[in-house]
Amino acid sequence: MASLTGAMSDRDRRSDGPAAGGLEALVSTARRLGREGAPLTAVRSLARVNQPDGFDCPGCAWPEPRRTSRFEFCENGAKAVAFEATGKRADPEFFASHRVAELRAQSDHWLEGRGRLTHPMRYDRETDRYRPVGWDEAFSRIAALLDDLGDPNEAIFYTSGRTSNEAAFLYQLLGRRLGTNNFPDCSNMCHESSGVGLSESIGVGKGTVTLEDFERADAIFVIGQNPGTNHPRMLTELQAARRRGAKIVSLNPLRERALVAFAYPKRPWEMLPGGATPISTHYLQVLVGGDLAALTGIAKSVLAAEDAAAGAVLDRRFLEDHTTGFEEYEACVRATPWETIERESGLSRGQLEEVGRVYVEAESVIACWAMGLTQHRHAVATIQQIANLLFLRGNVGRPGAGACPVRGHSNVQGDRTVGITEKPSSDFLERLGAEFGFEPPLRPGLDTVGAIEAMAAGRARLFFAMGGNFVAATPDTDHTARALERCELTVHVSTKLNRSHTVVGRDALILPCLGRTEADVQEAGLQKVTVEDSMSVVHASCGRNAPASPGLVSEPAIVAGIGRATRRTRAIPWDDLVGDYARIRDRIARVLPDLFADFNARIEQPGGFYLGNAARDRAWNTTTGRARFVTASVPELGLPEGQLRLMTMRSHDQFNTTIYELDDRYRGIRGTRRVVFLNAADLERRGLRDGDLLDVQSHHGDGRDRVVTGFRAVAYDIPEGCAAGYFPELNPLVAVSSYADKSRTPVSKFIPVTVRASRGDAAS
Ligand SMILES: Nc1nc2c(c(=O)[nH]1)N[C@H]1C(S)=C(S)[C@@H](COP(=O)(O)OP(=O)(O)OC[C@H]3O[C@@H](n4cnc5c(=O)[nH]c(N)nc54)[C@H](O)[C@@H]3O)O[C@H]1N2
Ligand SMILES: Nc1nc2c(c(=O)[nH]1)N[C@H]1C(S)=C(S)[C@@H](COP(=O)(O)OP(=O)(O)OC[C@H]3O[C@@H](n4cnc5c(=O)[nH]c(N)nc54)[C@H](O)[C@@H]3O)O[C@H]1N2
Ligand SMILES: [Mo]
């Protein structure tokens, strides 16, 4: 357990077991490559991940160091590459021998484990099987529906964040030429709360730091994020920071192993006794949902420090020259009693005051966060408390300091930049329309929650997914599946078989595409694409592996194929654009000249180019023209007696809904994902024991029954009243009506549940 003050003693570190990373990580990668039957070329291709002339890692959005050619090794990036390069195939023979009903009964792990898709497939209701279809026939089928729509808003175009800038730009062009802004994306479920919160506070929805800032920060906060699993390359930065004496403060209900200590896997000798670097200097096991309270407590102690040494703590100059709303915020923080803060955060005043001291003593502070903050009802307000805290000492817009929402998918940020959003700015629409000679629709489109509601109400005829796994990733799995089935046509552009393919509309297509690692040859030769990382650096990515099947088509070419076949969109010069992606980039540069002027030239720079960030330059594009303190009081989150706050998270062996293995090494779980982590006292109170099988029921007060059965109880170091388990297995418990204020991000980290001894099936 952490000591009372939150500072970590040596004893704490030992009790967490060996450090994350190290030799274990290398062994796990080698095993994975072997098991996938990946060809040697694929293994060799690992050496081209994140290299100047190679491909962008299809894993997370953490940036690559810009000025080095050092091989950025990451166990989980290697898994993502190996999984794409698998030797296994889900080909027409496979589909011929499995009814869709059978596929639906399989686990997500099994479905993705069938390997790469090879042919376009169309659902045949009579035999309940997918059968091969030609590309032209598939495009005509989609075009026929698009041309028949009474209202273009009957079409929904979903995007997952692996799609390149070039593909995403063409895709939004297709939809907008048709007349709709229905572009829900995975971001709606991910960092939407960060985008909405930061836009209001600092005038830009992206992070303000670059990788170089990590070398200069004196304190780094890691809030609601598990980088050891989800952004392993970030640990290199944290490790270096810790070694040069920076303070690292983690706020997390769980003691995530890699946030406790870490060994760089390229240097396994660091696993020798004493070799691993401790990461966190302070570890606060906040209650699930308690961050707004905790951040208020930290701010309260900063204000107290200012009272004790007037003029020495707050950056008065920054507050006066650059902010609005400070007085109201200050009054609110001062008026919030410690008693409320302690109860709602689950942390002691002493712990929060100590972290307040760390904040005050650091010249430059970076705050990082991810899904532990964004997927809550009060997510936007909580993220704005981070901004407020940073403002107090002018920790935005100077070296070594700033806000760092750490993005998920490798190009989720870029997709937004080039137009994947249901709420495009009028400026963007105007320029797009001028460039391509049409009038884009002004009415905002559907986000993810809105898309599910529209389909459920029978208001959508086409659901089209550019990547992703909509049914498994969204809330209310069963309800969402029924909603999807109401569509006339569902289309999935995918690399692997997944649950969404098993939930079919009246008609359904699977369109298999090239992956990021594969050579994409168009009329003008081998093509590159571009992506934007979490720190707004755009760079090229060029796959060179032989495609998994000759039948695969690239994502841009799929969009062009549909665009060409559809009467309503035929006026766009699709063939010209897709023949050479440099021409797509020229168009992006013309539509977004402030960001992408000289796009094609600038991607030749090694490491790519930085898009810039106005807030980093202390230019505030907010409603007040200044950085805005947005005040929020601490919400009372107490649940009725007996209910627990359940959060859903990722294991070490998955990428979102893609399950690599059934293990979660750092948390000590082997061979199953159907587990619920609970505090021993909560188990005891219910007469349950570690290892018991449980049924979990969620409570949303809407009269709908949401239960999952046969989950194994795991006694774990988690605050009392909190519980944890894995996404996507627990998604049936999230209500589609339960989403964050302002951002409409589904609340998948605070599900009110009760648990009881299982009456259902055994765990698998
Ligand atoms: N290998 C791998 N890499 C990935 C992904 C993957 O699945 N696998 N997914 C990618 C994507 S799309 C994303 S968005 C990111 C996700 O990256 P993360 O945000 O790290 O993902 P989660 O597993 O959801 O972890 C959430 C963390 O927040 C903590 N947490 C939960 N509730 C709370 C809370 O109320 N307060 C606080 N302070 N902490 C809380 C959990 O204990 C956990 O440590 O990773 C990206 N990278
Ligand atoms: N309960 C709960 N739900 C959550 C979350 C949570 O923490 N808890 N996290 C949310 C978050 S942060 C996110 S980002 C979403 C993720 O939601 P999605 O992005 O929709 O889901 P993924 O699992 O990333 O998508 C995996 C599928 O993408 C396809 N794919 C892989 N590579 C490519 C490619 O290069 N091109 C194409 N076209 N397809 C490809 C494969 O077929 C694979 O099956 O889930 C959200 N849902
Ligand atoms: Mo995400």
C-alpha cells in the first residue's frame, strides 16, 4: 500500500513485484511472432517501424523521437505489426464452412484469430453465410443505395482511428458530396471529452506539448492512463525524466505495474537487481471518478501555499495577462471543504497537500491523461480542472510544461484534422465546397451515440464503417446489435474478421483492405500515406510488405470505387485523386492551408513536420480571447448501498477489441478475460471469495436488464467501492443513454453495478 502521504517508500515498490517491461516483454514478442506464423519478411519489417522511410506503427499515437534513427522498440507495437502480418487467412473457404450464427457464438479472440480477410464478401440470408463478391458488384450495391436515399442523412459513415489522412479526407469528401455530416468516429468514445474541454479552456482541442518538453519537465502527472500497456514508448520518456530527478505523480485507482517501475526492454540487463527504474515518486489511488475532487484538493493546497508566501507561488503575470475567470475559480476552490474533497476523491488531505507541494516546487509541469478521465459523466469538467491547475503557475505555453491528452489510435488525431467529425466548422465546409465545387451540408451530423439512436429508431438505411469494430466497441452491445440489424445495408472495411461482421443488416458486405505495413501500389507507383501523432507531428508512412492477398484494395481506392459508382458523387475526379496520393495531399493543403501548406514537400523532412498549436504560443482562440478558468464544483458521486463503481479497461494483450491473448501479465491474470477485480473487503461483505464466479448487473434506472454472467472474482488492490474489468466483454453493461456532459462520450469507466454469486455459465 502507498504510505499515508502518497509518497512511495522502497517497501511499496517491492510489494508490486518485478518491474514492467524487461526480458518478459522481449520473450512475449518473440512468442507472438512465432505463433502467428508470420513470414520472415514480417519479422524483418519490425526494423522499419517508425523509421524515417518505414511505416508508422499501427499501434498507439505516442510520437516517435524526431531526430533519431534509434529503433523504437515496443512490445505492444510489435504485437500490432505481427497481428497484421499473420500467416492465417479468413478466406472464402473459411466463410463457406461457417454460418454467421456460428461465428456470432465465438469470442472476439477467436474471430480475430482467424487471420486476414482476403476477398470482398456479401451476406447471403438464405444460407446464413458470407459468399465472395466482385469489387465492382460490391461498389454498385453501395452506390445503388446511396443514389436511392431520400435524405442523405439516412447514411452513417463511421471511422476508426487507424485510417490515414488521405483515406479519411476522401471519405469525408464522399459523405459531404452526398450531403451528410454523419461522421461518428471512435474519438466520440475516446478523447472527445479532452477535445471539448480543452477547446473551451485554451481554444484548441489538442495537447500543447511536444516530445522535447518531456526532457525539460520537473514534474509529470499521469492521470487515468496506463502507459505500460497502452503507450509503452511513453515509458522511455518517464524513465528518463525520473532518472534526472523529475517528480512523477500517478493518479489511478489501480497500482499499474509499469507506473511503479519499468525496465527498457531493449536493455534487459536492467532487470538485474536494482536495474529497473522506479517511475512514480507519488502514487495516489484515487476513487474511480474522484479526479475532479482530487484536482480541486491539489489546487486548494496551491492556493494555501500562495497565502503562506504571497507572490511566490502563483504566476500572477500569466493570470493577469492571459486568463479570465480566475476569481470565480479561486472562490469555488476555497469554498470546497476538505471533507468533501477527501470523501469524493478517497484520498487524504495530507496526500493531496504533498502533491500540491510537488506542483508548486516544480518550475515546469506536464499533465498527461487518457481514458481514466475521459469516459466519465464529469469528464469535460475534470479535464478543465487540469487546465485550471496548469494555469495557476503559467504551465501552458512554455518549454517543459503543458497539457498532454495521450491519444489512442495511431491516426485518430489526424482523421479529425482532415475532416472526420460530425460538427465541422463552417470555415472548413466553405473551403471544401470551394475546392470541389459543391455546397457541403451545414447541419451537424450524428456522433456515435446519435448513430446508435438513429439506427435503433429505424432512421438509418446504410451503416458504413471505415475500420473498427462498432458493435463491440460501443455501449449496450445487445441493444446496439439490434439497432444495426435494422439497417438496409451494413458495410465494413476491415483487415480482420470481427464481431461487427456477425451482426448483419438486411444486406451486408465485408470489404477487405490493405494494412498499414503493406505495399500500396496505385497508377503512379508505390504510395505513402500520412498520419498525425498525439503531439501534432505529421509524417509519412510507407508499407512495403507483400499484401496478405492479391484481392485487397487500399482504403482510399475503396472510397474512390464507391464515389465513382455513385451518380450523386461522380463529379469528383476520383480516379485522378487515387492514382497518386500526392494529389490528395495537394487538395488537403488547399482546403487547410494554415496547417498543410507545402504538404508534399514537408513530408520529405525526416521525422515529419509539426502542425503547431496556438495555445502553445499563448494565442487563445477561446470565446474570451484568453485562457479560460472554467469553474466546476465537486460532484457527489455516492451510489446507493451495495452498488460498486465499475470501470472497464484494456489488458496487456489486446488492442481495443482485438484480443491477442487471454493474459494480462502485469496484473497477474492468465488464460481468461472474464474477471472482475474487487477489493477484498467488498468481497467479504458479500460473502464472496477470490475465485468465485459472479454475475454482474448494471443499474441505469431505465428499466432495462443488463447482466453479464460467469465472471471470476479477483481480490485486488483497488479502493473499496470500486471494481474493474475488461472492455469489450463488459460493454453490455454500459447504457447508450449514459454519456458525458457536453462531449457525449459513453461512461465506460463508472458503471453502477451490483455483483452476486453466479447462477449462469462457467467462466471461459
Ligand atoms: N496495447 C494497446 N495499446 C493501446 C490500446 C490497446 O487497446 N492496446 N488502445 C489505444 C486506445 S484507442 C486508447 S484510447 C488508449 C487507451 O489508453 P488508457 O487510457 O491507458 O486505457 P485504459 O486501459 O482504458 O486505461 C485506463 C486507465 O485509467 C485508470 N482509471 C480508470 N478509471 C479511472 C478514474 O476514475 N480515475 C483515474 N485517475 N484513473 C482511472 C485505469 O486503472 C487504467 O489504468 O490506448 C491506445 N493504445
Ligand atoms: N467499455 C469500453 N468501451 C470502449 C472503451 C473502453 O475503454 N471501455 N474504449 C473506447 C475507445 S478509447 C475506442 S478508441 C473505441 C475503439 O473502437 P474501434 O476503433 O471501432 O475498434 P477497434 O477494436 O480498434 O477496431 C478493430 C478492427 O479494426 C480493423 N482494422 C485494423 N486495422 C485496420 C486498418 O488498417 N484498416 C481498416 N479498415 N480496418 C482495420 C480490424 O478489422 C479490427 O477488427 O472503443 C471504445 N469503447
Ligand atoms: Mo481510443
